[in-house]
Amino acid sequence: MGALILVTMNNMVELTRAAIIKLNAILLISILSLLHAVPDETTIQRSELIDNPQRKSAFTYQVHSALKYYRLPYSDENTSFRKAESNNTVFRISLTSRRNNFEEVVILGFSCVGKVMQREMYKEQKSDYVALLPSIVTVHCTIPVGRDGSQLTASTSSVVLRNFVEGTITASEFWDEITNSVEYVSETQYLNKSPAIFVTDVEYENLIAARIALENQNNPRSANLISMASKAKYVWGLQAKVESLLMDHMKTKHMDLMVAVMGKTPNDEEMLRLGRLVFLHVQKPQNELIETHTGDSLRYVWGGGSYPKAIDQYYDEYYERTNLPRPRRRID
């Protein structure tokens, strides 16, 4: 009887050992197959994640919730999240104002979208989450003026909107910015300032501007300009002067870089737009700028874009030629 029990126990041990070996083999095969599949699958998943209908719906729901909180009437069916030319993604909301408060309604509409974008970025910073951020935000407002009402549409880049929500630029400065891209239609007037951002790769320009700001933050040759930029919002009239100086600086010091990364000689409007972006980025603390540039770069690449190799080559040659210390690329 004892011998039978011993044989049975030995058989059970052998069966258990065989099962463990078989299970380990299955796990090993699974792990190896996953390892071989990671590059392609990860690329597909991340690309689809950025253009995912469910996530766009969740983003829209959060914006609508914020609009309800501020009691801003909006049109559900006229809210859209769409792909546009030049690799841009456009998020559009449609609001209704009273006769005399359309400026407040438009500013609050942009703020609601900006706050949702801010939450997306916060989740990205705390985990492997990939933030869903539109390149361009458009707010359409119906104003009850005239027999058929008046229509106002304003657009801005996500970079400018993020800086407004973060407090880098004031509400007055933000309003000045969006009035450069406004369309207004009424019974007696038609005004159309079609924004150039719709035919520009907004996220690509932002990468270039953020990288230039990062490389120049601790550059002694740019110290005076950076110092002026950090004080600009506190001194009336200084911002316009700094933006002009930045444009001249980029023309004289970075034109060869601009041609290399943009594939052509940029015109004055493009240089001014880039100069303004550099101005916004360069005011940020270095760790914040590194984090912002890293997140924006990864989202751009995951969305199907390519980080410009020309900008790496330019600064490699620059530091080799000048013997200046390279800035930090990672957060301490």
C-alpha cells in the first residue's frame, strides 16, 4: 500500500514538473513572439491611439462638460474633430452669445478646450499615456445681431492656447492673437483673415521653435535677449521689441537652420510666427521646456511625422565649432 502511494506521488510530481515545463515553454514562446512584435505593434497602437474615435469622443465630452459648467450654449452637432491639410488636426466648437458678450464667450470657449488639453498633458507626464491634442482650435460664435444674426470664427494654434491657459500670455494678448485669424459675417460686413496656420504644419514649427529655445536658454551669446524675453510681460511695449529682435536674431543666426529644416527660405510671416513661438518657449523653466519638447516630439513622431535630423546635425556642428557647453536634454 505504501509503495503504491509512493509511486502515485512520484507520478504526480512528474506530471506537475512536465506541466510546469510545458507552461514555461508556452510563456517563453509568448514572450519571444511579443518581443519580435513590439516595434510594429507599438507603432500601430500609438498611431491609432492619437486618432482614436473613442478618445476624440471623450475629449469632446470633457469640453462640453466645461461649457455646461460656464453655462455657455453650444451646438453638439457642430462640434468636430477632423484631420486637415499640412498634417494638422482641427478641433472646432460652435457657441452662441448675447449681443454684447461675444468676446467673453469666445475667450471662455478657448479656455475650456485649453483646460482639457492641459489635463491630457498632465496625464501624459505622470504615465505612459499619450495625450490627445489638436494642432488647431477653432471657436465659432453666433451673435444675435441683425435679422439673420452675425457669425464670428476665430482660430489659434494649440501652442498659443496652451501658453494662454498656463498664464504665459494674458487674456488681452491672447485676444489680440486670435483677432489676427478671425472671420466675421453679418448683414453689412464681411471680414476674413484666413489664418496661415491652416496651411502650415503647426506641430512641426512648434518642434523647431522649442528646440531653438532649449538650445539658447543657457547660451551666453543669447543671454541678453533671453533676459529681455523673461521680463517682457511686465514691461509695457517690451514684448513687441523682443519679438522684433528675435526675428532679426533668427534671420541672422538661424537662417541656414531654417532652410535646412523647412526645405525652403521662410518668408517674413513664417519667421515672425516662429519668433513668437521661440519667445513663448524661452520664458519657461528649463525642466518644463525639456518636458514639453519631449512630449510634443514623441506625439509628432507617433502621429506619423519625422523629427528633423537637420536640427540635430546643425547643433552638433555648432557646439563642435564654438566649444560651448551643450544644454541639458533630460530633467534632473
